[in-house]
Amino acid sequence: MRIFLVVCFCCFGVVSVRGQQTPVGEPQTTPKFAAPEQQAQFETAKKAAGAGLWGDALAALKPLHQQLPDDADLTRFTAECALDAGDAAYALAQVEPLVEDKPGNWQERMLMARAYAEMHDAAKRDASLQSLAESYASGRHAKLNSVQVFLVERVALAKGHMDLYWSLVPWSPYHIFEMARVFDAAGQQVERLTLESGDGDQPLWAQQHPQQAAQGMRMFSMDGYTDQIAANGQHTQTHFTYGFFDGRPSYDAVRDKMAAIAEGKAGPMSSRSGIPVR
């Protein structure tokens, strides 16, 4: 029986699957402004970002960033609002110099990976993701190791959008490597999609594919989850199985398959409803 572990997501891009919310770009401290007008403009930007008005937030942040170009917190906040507003090129121009100056700047590296993804630069995107995974595995960056999942691409759909999250390390009992949250045109989440490789699925697959298993390959599945509330108030889920992969599929293959599912162009192989959540 599969039950998707519920994770709380903040409006920004980084999530700890242990439940801790860790924004990428939102300033952890208020920048030191020289004038009250700057402080007021910063508060306007934060309010707009909190309401999901990314274009308004970016418009307020750009002049502030020009006045305080060396404030790293403000730079990250500006870059993330630019990404959410759909201006990946501007975001990349802000964070790329910070990464070149200090390669350990993991927050900027996450934003840079997302910019590459949304600019469809597959080579730089994949190199950035691999570098982040290696940094996580090294344990050299304590703050990075409090984060396990981050938003790497927002994909526009015909009706709504899909947020694709990438795992620095597989999480949950089902070893989730990638996850998408699918939203309708009204901004309501309608499904979660996952790329999983649970340990329980491996023994039979290894028997059927001994050569691949000997090379360290695993079986992966693409799954989906929707939430329901029964008449008695019981929270339940429906689990969908959308397909299987021999070995981990590429980022592009996962994104394209998830987008096809979200658009209703690829249906499930099987489903099971009424799975109790609590």
C-alpha cells in the first residue's frame, strides 16, 4: 500500500521533507536601507511576493537591487521573484556572478539551476544539479544538508502549471527522486506526481534484469496521488501507477512524461482509491 507523505511547501522554492520550510530567496534579515523610502519599497515587494504577484514584486525590487548590488540576501530575493515572474535570464544574470565568486553559495546555485532549467539549457542544468547533489553528499555545507528538495522548474500547462521538484537525496520510504505538483488554472493543486524507486520493488526486478541489477541499476516507477475527504471526514488518497523504467530516466524524460500526465495526454496503468491517510 502506498501512502504519499504529506509535505508542507512554502511559496518559495526549497523544502525540507522533514517538514522544515527553507526559502531560497526570501531575505532572512531585512537589508540595511539608507532611506525610509527604500524600506517601504522593500515591504511592498515582500507583500506582493507573499500574494504571488511576482511581477509587482520584481518591479519594486529591481531599483532596490541597483542601489544595493552587494547585498546577497536582496540579490537572491530579487532573482527568485524574477524566476517566478518568468524572467529567468534576469535571474541568472544576478546569481551567476555570486556563484563564480563563491562556489559554495548553495542558495544561488539552486536558483541558477532553476534558471538554466527554465531557459532549456539542459547541459548547464544537469551539471548544476549534479554539482548540488555532490555538495550535499560531501556534507561540507551544513545548511544545504537541511534541505532535500527544491523547485527546479515551473512548467506552463494549457490550463494551469506544474512545479517540478528535484531531490538532492531520495526521500520517503518509496525513495522519491523527483516530484511535481500539478495546479489548475485557478491555482488549486490537483495532483502530485512522483518518480520513485522503492526498495520493495527491486528484488523481483533484479531477478528479471540480472545484468542491469549487477551494474547497480534500479527499477523506477512514475506514480500519482490525489486527495479526497470522505463523508465521515476521513482523509483518503487515490494512488495511480503511470509507468515503469529500467534504470533512472533522464530529467527531460521525467518532465515530459509528467507534463503529458498533467495535460491528460497519458493515463494511468492502474489506480487504487480510498487509501486512508490518517
